[in-house]
Amino acid sequence: MKQVYIFTPFMTGYGGTETVLTNLFHEYNRSPERDYHMKLICIGGYEDDSWTGSIKDIQVINLGKNRTIRTLVYLFCLPFIMLRILKGNPDVVISTNPIMWSLAYWIKAIFHKKYKVISWYHYSLEAKSLPKILLKSADTYLAISSGISHQIQKYGVHAEKIKTIFNPIFKNKIVVSRTEVGETPELIYVGRIMLDGQKNMRQIIDALANVKGKWHLSIYGDGDIEAVSNYIDSKGISDNISFMGFKKNMWSTLDKMDCLLLSSKYEGLPMVLNEAISVGIPVISTNCETGPEDIVNSENGILVKTNSTLDYQQAIQKVVDRKVDFQDSIKIKKSISKFYSENYFNVFMKSIGE
């Protein structure tokens, strides 16, 4: 049986990468026939460990919660830590961290190892660029969106080395329906609360300020609530908007919802879109460079131009006026079948084996 080591750096325990790993190992545990043994190696540790429950073989090297100390340990000790671990002679080494996959690649070259090194970067290279020497220090590349695959190619990596696998999501038994005619249309935002920057909630607020008719927006998440709240007040729409805070498993608390809103300037693969669609909620999203175009289609939502407040306003107006037909929640759920974890696992295993 071939050995697969997956290296990650310090993680909070609440992020998208943790969700991806949880879903991957869940399907790995369910797989009746395994050609690989998968092990997760977290160099740095994490704040919350609840996401690791499905991972049976995990090695955690805690480096403390102080970022400065962790950085110093990474700087001076990481090569020796990885060299020691790689003495276990894996067949495949995967990492989400460019320093880690590059070190594995160089250790392989210096010590004449035979394992395959796979880069699994979870960010847009336009937003978080990498030195070419790091990006090109891998044998194979797992891309989480079509856009990121194109970005990797721009760095000079041949297309045949890149496998676009997306990110997995569990099939959800929850079904959230639409509001009825006569009820106030319900909108939702889920994620980091940022007026500007990546999440660009200013665009949502500006669009909503010009939407005619009744509507209500629920905002779930943490972040710069004061700045967003003040801007909402300045637009005179505070009575239409509720801040709900951060809630785990919040999808199960929803009764009726008409649309999820996302206005990001960039993403890797925005899992919140898949999470909403997986419970039958349609979405409106900016068509930022990587991710949304792989997810959103005519069956589950509307894509609008990035930074076009008018386009966003018109899309929301269609939902509020019930001019678009997103009543069939089951059809919406089925529209992202390629992302569901049982399908994803087969694609993942095939990609690392080629």
C-alpha cells in the first residue's frame, strides 16, 4: 500500500482548508478499497481541534500560538523537521504550503528520494503571489479552480502537470425553501465581515440601497462589524439588515431564504457558494477571477461583473421581484454534483496517482 503524507502549516481550525481536509478524510474512511494510506502532518498545530475528528492518522507538531515564535521555528527548524519525517519513505508528499512542498522537493533531489511532490495551493495567485522558484518546485499541481489552473500555467508550468480538482462539500440533507409571495424576501451574507478588501461588502450595501420593494438581509460572521454597520447607517437601510454573529452549523437554523450574496474581489474557490447551494439556496456572486464561474450557473444563481454595483442591484432586484425562477431547491442542490465529496474523492485519488 502506497503512503501519502499531507503537510500543512499552523491552522486556526475554522478555515476552508480545514473543511476540505475533513471532507477528504471522511470519504477516505468510507472507501472500501484503498490503494493508499493517507496521513496528515500538521507542523505548527491549530487553535481548535474539532475538525480533526475524522482523521485517524494525524501527526501534530505544536509550535505554540505566538506567531513570531512559530515563524522563527519555521525559519530555523522546518528543514530538519521535514527531513526527519520524510525518512518514513512516503510515495506521495502533498502540501498546501509553498515552503513545505518546496523543501520536500529539494530534500528529494539532495537525498535521491523517489516520492512525488504535489503542490495544493488554496489561494488565487493574483491575490497571494508566489516566487517562481517555490511554485515550480513540485512534480504535480492540484488546482482548486479553473482560474487558479490558468494562473499556474502563467508561471510556466505545463498544463499536463496541473489537475483541476476543485474542493469537496458534503451532500446536505437540509433543504431551505424560498419565501412565499407576500412575505418579505430574505437575503443572506455568510463570511468575513469586511467593508472593503477581499470581501468588498460595500458593493452589496450600495446595491441594496437602490433596490426597490421590501427585503431583509441577515449577515453571519465576524470581522469589522462597526465599519460595515456605520456604512449601512449612512445609506439609511439599517432597519432592513440584521447582524447575526458567527454561528456553527448555521445552515440548519434557516427556515426560508431567497438568495445568498457574495461580492468578493478575489477568491480561491468560494466554499460559501457551494455551502448555500448544497442546502438549496440560490446565489448572487461577483464573477471574480477564480472560483465563482466554476460553481454558479443558470440553475443555481446569477454571476455579476466585479465592481459593478448596477449589475449587482439589478440581480438582487430580480430576486426581490421574483423575476427569476429558483423555486426548485432540489434542482439547485443537484447543480453542484461534481463538488460532492464522494465524487471529489475519486477525482482526488486519481489525480495524485497519475
